[in-house]
Amino acid sequence: EFILLAASLLLLVLGVLVVLFKIWTLYKFPRPTKIALYVGGSLLPSELVSRVESQFQIRVEPTFTVIRLESREELLPARYPRFTMLRQALASVRVAFAGLRRRVPAVWLDTTGWAFPYPLASLLGCRVAAYVHYPTISSDMLARVAGREAAFNNDVGASTPATLAKVAYYGALAAAYSLCGLCAHTVMVNSSWTKRHISLLWLGHRDPFLVYPPCNTEALQELPLSRRLKRLYIVSVSQFRPEKQHALQLRAFARARRDAERLESDAGDAVLAARLELVGGCRNAEDAARIEELKALARELGLEGSVDFLVNLPFPELQALLGEAVVGLHTMRDEHFGIGIVEFMAAGVVPVVHDSGGPREDIVQPEGGGPGSGGATPTGFRCVTEEEYAAALTRVLGMQQLERLEVAAAARRRADRFSDARFAEAFMDAMAGCLPLRT
């Protein structure tokens, strides 16, 4: 009996199901094969399948086992206001042990990025495979702490002793993270950005497999590239979390509108006629409070009549909105990949994104070249500052129809690189030494 157990410690169950069953439809696992999922909560397999179908438009069969982890709540960062990362790391080991007591698999497939349970799983005889979406600790994080640069999840100290203490703390965690990575038999990463960080941090895995995540864009590819330009929409799609930098989106749009008032051109008129549609999920009370803060900022910036907040928008309505949008706005720094950006491009929406992470290195590149290349046709625009975002919004909104269609078509062709079939092929190539196929 061959057992494949997918470790999903942080409620990444839906993504894990998509990964496993996309592969199941294209390749043959050895028989008999059993798939089990570690999950928190009390969802039944049939309920998970329904959620996958609703969120991803993929129908899978409930032919898997669910192993419930009652201790999953221990992983929530809100439980640990101080030494959050260390205490989460220790909690991940406890939660993993609870799951392994229930069943020890032949292959432990982790999609969470928490490497700290790997030694335990390996010690119990599992072959550990990791598909890392975002490193728990990155070299960028260490550099920002050393440089006293504050971030949404890092309140660095103003004094030198406090900074040195933080550097030592994160350095020790990074060392432990590196050692735990040694216990992985197969390591896959979802972007060039993640690959670079894992190559630097995980000893023994200097060249992990680059496996772009599956982007199911078939329905979006069917949307017409032409748009009703009398209704100009800028669309942002992301959860209302601090790292998504929605405030930057509002400020950039407000700046573009102020600049447009001084422009005597069609571009200025287009910017003033445009609406910003902020689409996102609201997970909890903190997200709800954040949305209210953003609404207050929009009023302060004079954007009340030009911004809509579309919370928990159903996928069919989102798809319809993408069919009318001109610009796809994304402002997260160091986005590990950016499936939402691929969806923009597949829908014919020109992306305006942060010049970092996966969007810079893998996705928004000129047709026929890498970052900074002189490709003839752009597939989108990369920015960092508020001023750059405002200029890019003005540039795209002011494009003539033929120019915009050319850029949108190039973006759609670029999105083809991230298909389900390419993912499945790359995944199985990477897993060859860990998950033998039936001949």
C-alpha cells in the first residue's frame, strides 16, 4: 500500500486538493494509492470538494481521507504577540506530531513552507517533499531587520541593542530553518524569487525544482480582448491584508487624478472617468476594520465617487468584471508568485504591479525577454513608488485601442506559460525520485 499524505497545517486544504487532483487527472499514481489530508476544523471530504468546485471551478472526487487536527489553532499568529515566529515554529512541530500519531505516510507532501516538522517526519520514515510558496524566513527579511526597516510584520527597534537582538533572533531562526530543510528529499518552489531565497537558506538544496503553480485560466482566456472604453475600470483583486498595500493603490489613483486635471489630452479625461474596483476577501473582524479604514482614506483623498469596495465577490461576478476592466492593479511587495496577476493577463487586463518578487522575475516581462530586456511589446508595467504607479495608470488608461489590444494580447500569451498541464508535468518530473509512477 502506497500512502500519499498531504500536510496542510495552515488551512491550505483547498490549494492542496487542487494540486493533487490536477495531477491525478493527468498522471497515474502507483496503485493502490491513498490520499489523506491533515485539516483543521470539521469539514467532510464532500464539503471540501464543494468548496474546491465553488472557488476553483474544478470538480474532483471525494476519494481521500481527512485527518482532523484539533490543535491547528495553535498555529495562528494572533496567539503569540511576542516571539511569534519562534512559537509558531514550535507549534508546527506539535501539530505535525499530532497528525503523525494518527498515520505515518510513505510521502509527506508539505505545501505550507513550515520546515520545522520535517526532521520529525523524516525520523518516522517518511519521504519528505516540499512545495514552498513563500519562505518562512527570507534573506530580504533579515536584511530589513538589520537595516531597521519596518514592515507590516516587523516592528524593528529604534535602538542599536534592540536591532542587534532582533538580528540575532531572526538569524537563529534562519539557521534552524536551514537545518530542517536538509530533511526534505524533494524541494519544489513556485517562483524564481522563492527559488533564490530557498537556495540561499536551505542547506543541501541549492537548485530546487522550479514548478510554477497551476493557473486555471481557460474561462478567462475566452473573454474578448476588446473593451467598452466608455467604462474604464481599474481592478484590484486581493485579500484585505496589510501586506497588499491597498492604501498605496488609493493614493496612486488619487495622484493620477490630480495629475490628470492638468492634462489637456484624452489620457487625462480617461483617468478622470475611470473607477477603481477593490475586490477582496474579508476573513475576520480585523479585515473588516481595515476595509473601514480604507474607505475613510478614500473619502479623505476625495475618491468617494470613484472607488468601489467589492467584498467577497462571487467568482462569476469577478469574471464579468475582468471582462470589462482595462487595468489590473497589484501593489504587494515581494509577492512570491502572483496567480491573480496571471488571471489579469489571461483576461486581457493590462497589469500594473510591484517591481519585485514573482511579478518582476517570472510574470510581467516583455514578450521575448526577461526583466529589463528590450522586448518589443510589454505585457504590463512594474512600479515601486506612488508616482510610478500613478504614471503607469495614466499610461494604460490613455492608450489608444490598438495599442492596448497589442499589450493585452501579449499579456494573454504570457499567461499561457502557467497552465495546469505545464504544472503537472513539472511537478511529476520533480517528484520522480519521491513518488514512483506505475509503468
